Amino acid sequence: MKHYEVKRRFRFSAAVFVGLLLTAIMTTGCVGSRTADDSLTTEDVFEKVGPAIDSENLERGDADKLEKLYRLKEAGIEVGADDFVLYTSKSNVEADEIVLLQFSNTAHTEIAKDRIIAHTENQKIKFRDYRPSEYRLVENHVLKHRGNFVLFAVSVQADQLEAEFDKALR
């Protein structure tokens, strides 16, 4: 092998090594960092959001109620008992509804939002002519996600809930 071929191979090998080293350093920094979303649970976030709720006419919902309203299992999403907080109106003639969901897969947030939108459309139909004041609540709902969390609120306090949700996940 000629001397200039050895130099060229060495330069190529050194460049590849430096590139791999930089990549390893950059990805190692990412592995150790955690976002606020990673360390928070739904209960942690709800503790911050919850005080904005007038819960006198609301009752806590379980997994069956969550599935009945949003049909997440039907969409292939399993939601564990620790991954949601649900409150709905005690009366079926009132539209108040608050749900906070947490997903390990961010793709599930979009699917859940689609399911919630479908539910919202059904609620609009239900209340449009029957209870116009409740229809306006549904019409002015809050649906947003931040990281792995999704908040859906149909409530007079929806704006306050949204503000507290944003603060909790900063």
C-alpha cells in the first residue's frame, strides 16, 4: 500500500470516528434528560387543575364510564386506572364533563382527541334543541394536549381549567 492511501484511509476512519463520537454524545444527553411530562402523573396534574373545578354537581368516573364516553379501547388504546381522571355531571341533562388523560405513546393523544371530538359532536346533537345553555357549554369546550397529556373540559370553568393545565405542565 502506498503512503498516500494509508493517509486517506486514516482521515476517513478518523472522520467516521469523530462523527460517531459526536452522535453518541448528543444522544446520551437526550437519554438522561426528562421533561415535566415524564415525571408527572395524572393525579399530580389534576391536583393543580382540580381546584378550578366546581365539583358539587360532578361525580368521579371509572374506566367503564371512560370507555362508554370515548370508546378508546375500540380505537386500540388501553387506558390504565392511573392514566386518567374523569368527572361527569351527576345528571344526564347537564353537559359538564372533565377528563385528563395521560398516554405513554404520543400517537395515542391524537387518536384520543379524535374520539373526544366525535363524542363532542354527539353531545352537541343531544343538547342543541333540548338544552341550549348546555349546548353552548359543549360548543365552547376546551380540548388540548401538551406532551402526553390530554385535557377535555365542558364546564363554565373551562378557561380556568385550561390555564391551570398549562401552568401545571410548564
